[in-house]
Amino acid sequence: MRRYMPLLLKARHEDRKDLGDKDLLKELAAQANLDLDRFAKDLDDRTTLDEIAASHKEAVEERGVFGTPTFVFENGASAFLKLIRPKTPEQAEKAFDSLVDVMSNDIFVGEVKRPQPPWPKGVFD
């Protein structure tokens, strides 16, 4: 799954692919070197979809989740976070630590949003 998820996220969020397309999902599974027979079987197993639906319903109703990633903290605070790809791992780590502090402790902060597009100057340079 660790090899598959980044491919899935790239297909959805960067390439704007339809994740309802089973052929695309199978293609990504092949790229991730997953067991394709098992993947096809699991993909057609309604039980998995039912588990995901139940988890999604609980997240929406109990935590107010409306997108991913939504972080849920031990104190009950939750927050959705949308990031533009950081340029370095150090930049990502610093931003993550700062944002986790705000999201978990400063529950009076309701929303911080940058207009898009246009994206903030210099983000994609």
C-alpha cells in the first residue's frame, strides 16, 4: 500500500484522473508491483467498500471531516490541511510542525486560505 498510495494521489490530484476507473486503478497497482490477482479480487469485494463507507460516514458525522488530509487530535480538535508541494524535505517538516501546533492548539483559527489560482508568487519556480 505504501507504494500504491502515492501513485493514487498523484493520479487524482496532479493528473486529475477519475479514480472510479477500475482500469486506471489496476494500472497503478501494476506500477506499484502489487499482487494483481489479489488486487482485482479485493477491488471487486463489496465488503471493503462497505468498510470504507462506514469509516467515511463516521469521520464526517463525528469529526466534521470534509477532505483529506484532515488531522484529528487527542484533544478532539480537527483540521483539514491543503499544502502545495514544498521545495525541500526540511521546508516540509518545518511547515508541518508549525501547522500541527496551530491546528491542535489554536482552535479559534477557523480558516487560512490562499486564493488559487493564481498561486502564491514563487511556489512553482
